[in-house]
Amino acid sequence: MLRNYLTPGWGRRVGVVIATVSIATQVLVLSVGAWAFANRPTIRDWLVVGKVIPSATLETYVSEAGMSSAGRFYLYAAKPELHTTSTFAKSCPGKEIGVAVLGCYISGTDRIHLLDITDPAFDTMEPVVAAHEMLHAVWVRFDAAERDRVAAAVEKSYETINDPVLAKRLSVYEDASGNIDVEELFAVLGTEVALVGEDLTAVYDRYFDRRGAVVALAVEAATVISTIVDEITRVSSEIVALEGEIVAARRAYDKTMVALTADIATFNRNANKSGYYQSQSAFDRDRNALKKRSDAAEASRLAINAQVDEYNILVGQLEVLNGQAMALNTALGVDVSTLAPVSEPTDFPEG
């Protein structure tokens, strides 16, 4: 009796418990399945990143650019690849002559391609480029609502920035109407501008623990370029100005020498004429006047030669700067075959 009484009761209780757990499990499975369906890109990213073997070079970029764990995640989610100049051109097509493209994000393949810059002068640029392209990978992962919200924050911040250098930097991204794609602004402001609006700062803070680090690197890299460009501009201007002075001085010297030579010849002829000079003082007067003019002409010749020496020194400096510029262009993958060194120096005859 006791046995017959207890068995059905426990059976019902066990059955109810199992049914409840089964229903809960089914609900859980259905929920995970719905989440997985709605978040397929996120799952794909996790699967991609999970298979990544971290690169020492890329890890250096992550650290030096001050990326957060989320920034590192999205960098690797886009399967970044380091290239030599020869392989990079194939992966990032559409380069313009004279424009250095150091990295690109290809949305069709969801891949980041980075040029492995060999010139140590640009070590600071590589983490900036990696961070820039990481932000492109982040942008395409925003849903429509988030993209609109971030775009509004980007445009609001950009309107408050009055920086001619930044405007010139962004001019390469302008379309035919002079508009700049907001996605490009998002990447540039995030890696090159220290102060942006609070809303946009909050967005960048997801992907950078130390965003100031990448901005500082961008400034340092830009300084390398601007220093060489400024020096080339300065030396070229000095060469052009000095060349004009030398040409004018040579013309004046040549004119002076023509007149002086003629007057010396006349003086010599007159001195050889019997009775032309009635006194020694008259002879000495004309002779001393010619000597004074001759000394002045010699001083002009020596001054011109000094200017030519200075000119040649400047030309040497320009050659060095042009060499540095060409080397950097080559390191940056720029086609230098169509780029001529700045200024063609004039060869001045020795005076």
C-alpha cells in the first residue's frame, strides 16, 4: 500500500520538474538562436579573432596607439595584413600619383591592409594608420541607428574645429562637390584630433584606452613630413632669391668691366702720347681713378664668387633634402618616377 501510494506521486513530481526544465531549456535555446541570428556579424568576428595568431608588429601598433581591448578586437576582426610596397599596391588599388596611401580597409572583403613602412622616420605613422583603419572596420559594424547618431556627433565636432592644417589634410578625401565622407571624418578625428565633442569622445573611448597616444603619434609623424617640406621650401626660396641676385650682380659687373676695360685702354693710349699729360698730378689723378674703379670691380667679383659659393652650398642642402624626400616617398610606396626634385640649379661660370 505504501509503495503503491508513493510511486505515482514521485512520478508526477519528477515529471513536472523535467517538463519545466525542458521548457526552460527550450526557451533558452530559442533565445540564443534568435540572438545568434540577429548577431551573426558579432559571432563571425569572435570566430575570426579566436583563430588569430597575434603578430608582434600588430601588437606593438595596438599598444602604441593606445587601443582598448575592443579596439584590438576590431582590428583583428578585419584580418589585418602587413604588406611590402609591391604587394600593398595590389591590395589597396586606386592610388594617385604623388599620394601616399599607407593603409586601407576594403569593406567588400572586410579586411585591413597596412603598408609595412621600412623607413625608421615613419615608425610613428604605422600605429596611427592601423588605428585609422580599425575605426573604419568599427564604422561598418554600426547598425543604422548607431551610425546616424555617431555621424551627427562627428559632424558637430568637425564644425567646431578651425584648423587649416587639418582642412588641408582632409582635402584628399573631398568629392567633386567638396564634401568629405563622414566615415572618413570619423577615422581621421579619432586618430588625429585631441579635442572632440563629449558624445564623440564617449564613442572613441570604447576603442581607445589612451587616445591621446595615437594623436601624439600622428602629430609627430606629420612633423617629420612638414619639417622636410618646410626645409625644401625654405632652401628653394633662398636659392631662387640668391640666383636672381647673382644674375643681376653679374650683369652689373660685366657692364662695369666693359666700361672699365675701355677706359683703361684709352688711358694707356693717352699715356703713350707725347705731351698728353701736362703734369704728373693729372696722370696720377686719372690713374688713381681707374685703380679705384678696378678695385671696386674686383670687390664686386669676389662678392659674386662668395654668393656663388653660398648658392652651391644651398644646392647641396637641397640635394640632400630631395634625397630624403625621395627616400621617404619610396618607403611610403609613392611612385617617384614622375616626381622631379625641387628646383633645377643654375651653373654659374667662375668669376
